[in-house]
Amino acid sequence: MIKFFRKIRQNLLMENKTGKYFKYAIGEIVLVMIGILLALQVNNWNIKRNNAKQEIALLTQLEKEYEENLKEVNEKIYMRSGIIQSINKIFTYIDNGIENIPLDTINKHIARTYLTPTFDGSNGVTTEIINSGKLYLIQNSELKTHLSNWNNTTQKVVEEEQLLVNQTYNYYFQFMQKNYDIRKMSGSNVKDKINTTFKMSNPNYQDNLIISGKNDESEYKKYLTDTIISNYLIFINAYSITANIQAIGLKQKIERILEIIHSDLENK
């Protein structure tokens, strides 16, 4: 093709058709420019198409990740709500006594106060997108902001949860170990959904590992009349409420992220 154009130019020069030569040369330049622009357009179109495919793949992965995160945050809110509910129930026993109350029921509510639910959400896909520089593939600016701020968002929840963990492990548990015979408060056969929430293995697996014990009413009465225990429960209740407030805010953000992802995938 190049030889063909060169031959035409040479013929025009040999025939002294200078005017036609310059017109032809200009036309040839225009054709070359158009060809370059078309090639660039095709290349840009291919890049956009490839980016769109990558974005769909990333959105699909993010959808799974944040659906898991939503499931987990809901479970942790549910568990802390159970702790709060049980602490309030324990205070009714403190105020009104435990006459005609099954010891297994009391045991169930006390057992919930030992729980320390923490949010350990998945962030592998989000981290990969940020660290690999692939955030530019996400077209939705609001979603970009949520992904960029994800670690800071979860940190607020984690900080509140750690206050509950610290209170429970370092104070409440320590006091219980020093002052109570735990075997006398471990005769419960009541299956409690809140106590088995978010266990990765079969919750019945632990049944063969439990050290035998028997509910002793005197030990429960000692627990319920202990003002130090009451104080610990008040703090655990307060930390659980605060952690749930933060967790509900996190839940709303996860729901918004999923809403954006679902909308974007439907429109791709």
C-alpha cells in the first residue's frame, strides 16, 4: 500500500503536476491521521471493554465479601443484644429473687455474660483493590469512597468491642475465677442459640468436652447478691450497648455498599 501511494506521488512529480501533488499529499496525510485516530479509538474501546469486564468481576467479588460482612455484623449485634437482654433478666433476679426460677434458666443468662463477640469482617478483596491500584476500575465514586474508608469504618466498631472484651476478660472473668466455684454453676442442659451463634464447627461438638458440674442454688444466690458482680454487669451492659450502636452504623454502611453494587451490576 505504501509503495502504491509512493508511485502515485512520483508520477505526479514527473508530470509536473505540482498542485495536484500537494493536494494528494495533504489528502494522504489526512487519511493517515484518520487511520491513526481510528486505531486509537479502537484501542480505547478495547481498553474500556476490558476495564468493564474487570469491574464486573471485582463487583461480583465485592458483593460476596460484603454479604458475608453483613451476615457477621448482624450475628454480632444479635449476640450482644442477647447479652443485654440477659443482664436485664439477671437484675430482675437480683431485685425479685429466684423462687420458682429454674436454675438452668439462670445459668443460661449468666453464660451469655461470658460472651465477647467481635467483628472480624472479611476485607481481602477490598484490600487487594486498594493495594493493587485497581480502584480506578470502580466507576461509582460513592463506592470508591466507602472502599477507601473501610478500615477506618470498621476500626470504630473494633475499638468499642475491645472495651467489652477487656472488661469481660480482665475483670469479670478474673473475679469469677477467684471467688466462685464454676462447677456449681455449670449444670445447664438448655440449648441457647445466642451462645452457639457464629461457631464455625458443629456446636454439638463441645458437648463431649464439657466438664461435668451441677447447679447449686446457693452459688447462684451468692452471685446474685454480690454487688461487685452487679457493677461488672452494669459495665458489660453499657459496653455492649455502645458496641451495638457502632455496629448498627457499620451495618447501615454495608447495606449501602451492597445497594450500590447490586445497582451497578444490574446496569452493566
